[in-house]
Amino acid sequence: MSIRIEKVESHKQLKKFVAFPLKLYKDCENWVPALEGDEFDTFNPEKNGAYDFCEADCFLAYRGNEIVGRVAAIINHKANKDVKKVRFGWLDFIEDEEVLKALLDTVVDWGKQRGCTEIIGPWGFTDMDKEGLLVEGYENLSPFTCLYNFPYYSAMLEKLGYVKDVDWTQSLLLLDGEMPPSYQFAHLIEERFKVHVVQPKSMKQMNEQYGMEIFHMYNEAFAPLMGFSPLTDKQIKNYLDTYVPILDKDFVAVAVNNEDKPIGFLFCVPSLSKAVKKANGRLFPFGFIHILKALKKNDTLEALIIGVDPNYQGCGVPLLLFKYLHENCLKRGVDKVILNPQLEENYKVQSLFGDYHTEPFMRRRAYKKEI
């Protein structure tokens, strides 16, 4: 029976789009669902500020009356520079090459109609979305903030002519009671560069005082990275409104200079993977209870993002951030940190963790193909 592709044009269809992975991965112990509400907000132009500079459509693949795959087609006009690229994201499909080809051909045609000459993915609207197909680390429970997929995804993509664009590596950082020797130099960094890590009374206070400035600095720090598009103030406000309520001041480090301007930051959150899996991606009626428990008591953190003002890179600011985090981890019983994915050629960031014991955790890959 042939594959039929339908564009998502109603809330009813979007519900099917969001729900499809729950069926596909129901027996996969290491897959973690996205929060249902977050998925709906992502594809709501009134709530996702990326629609100010992106265009997107979602598609479902059917065989008869059964949904067998899904994909989103996205163009980020800010990120497109020399080559106009169409992105594929939210790609999920049964183990059937015909389904995958139908989905990606739909994205290719959609992109060509808009002048694109290359297809890349998996990418989201911006770097704040999940990106990169999992190619190593299937044996590990997926971080809540990252993609997980079956091993057959990469094999089928490559069979269709898609080739590696970039890889991201992800490590597990193991903490113990021994503080790295380099921490003894923290006071020298503070004195020489007139910087220090703030000690906020609450996340609300930190947000009000530094929230917008932190992300303006994020835009500057990440500007050179591949595929990056700066966040607008609308996007920043949306992210702050969404994530500040679940962040813990013990696991958020912000360094400032003597003018009280943020020059470095590190955001971590207690791992929500097990909790969200128990909740099946839904906060209600009882899912939020699992999540609140995970936020309060947890031995594992997920590192969301780290950034340093370009003017202060090479000045030892990450050491101050890590020291603050490490001390609080010891107080809170945290002994593992899953680092956020790092571009494999971003040696500057990867070298930051040389004082710690790390283990390979996962590898992710973005693919590309001329169209």
C-alpha cells in the first residue's frame, strides 16, 4: 500500500503529530517523550518567537488509515547565509525506507518551492531546540533535553544519499568529593579580572537582575557557531518565562564583572528523564508530581548551556562557574552531570572539562544533501 503524506493544518492533526512518538517508542526503555505542552507551543506562532524569522510546516505519513511517520520542514532565514537550506526536524518513522523517503521528499519539494538548494537535519527552529540524530549511545537513557531515535534512522538516511554534516559529542561528567586542584586559583582569577560568581537569593531575583543580559551575551558568544541565529527579545522572554520556574539557584551560575554585568553563565537542571517518562510527557493529571520530585531530589544534572562573553574568554571564567556548581552538587548529593552536546571540532569548549573524569555518553549527527 502506497504512502500518503498529509500537511498538518488543524489542532486535531497536530495532536496526532505530537502523539505519534508515544506509539512508536512505547517499548523503548531509553526513549524519553517531550512534554506535550512544549510541543504544542513550539508549533504555535503566537508562542514561538522563532516564527518571526522562520517558516515551517508539519507533515504526517499514512499507510491506509495508520500514521507511520512524521516530519517538520523549517527554513530559518536568519541562519541561511551563503546557501539557502531547508531543515528537517521532528523526524520519526517506522522501520520502512519507503516511509522515510516519502517524508524527506516532501521536505525537499517544500524547500525547493521556496528556493532552497540543500536539505539539512535534524535541526529545529534554532539551537534552543533539539538537534542531531543519535548515532552512538543507544544504551543510555536519553537526556530530557535531547533527541533519541532508533539505530535504523541513520542507516536509512545514508542509504538515501544523506551524508554527515557535523557531529556533536556528549559526555558524562563524574563528580566526587575531591575538588580539582585548579580551584585553588579561583581567587586569583577573581582578583586579576575583577569578576565573581553572584550568590542570588532566588531565581526570581536572578532573572529580574540579569535574565535578558545573560541571553544578549549568549547571542554574542555563540554567533560564530554553525547554524546559529541570535535570539530575539521576544524569544528570550518566552524562554525565561518557561524555564526560570523550574531552575534551581544552586545549579545556575552567573559570573559578573565589577560593573555587575554578566560575563559568563552555566545553566543546569536536575535530570527529568525518568520523571517525564513516568508522566508519559504529560503534566496532568499527575505527571507534575513526578517532575517536582525529580527537581527536589536527584543525583544527576543535565547541563543545558554554558557561555562566556567573548571579551572574557581565556580568562578562567568557566573555572569559577564550575567551582560554584561543584560545591553545590556536593551539598545536594549530585554526583553526575550529563554535559550538553558539543560540536566535535569545538576543542575550546571540550578542553574546559580536562580537570574532571568524563566518559563518552552519546554522539549526534546532522546530515545534509544537495537538492
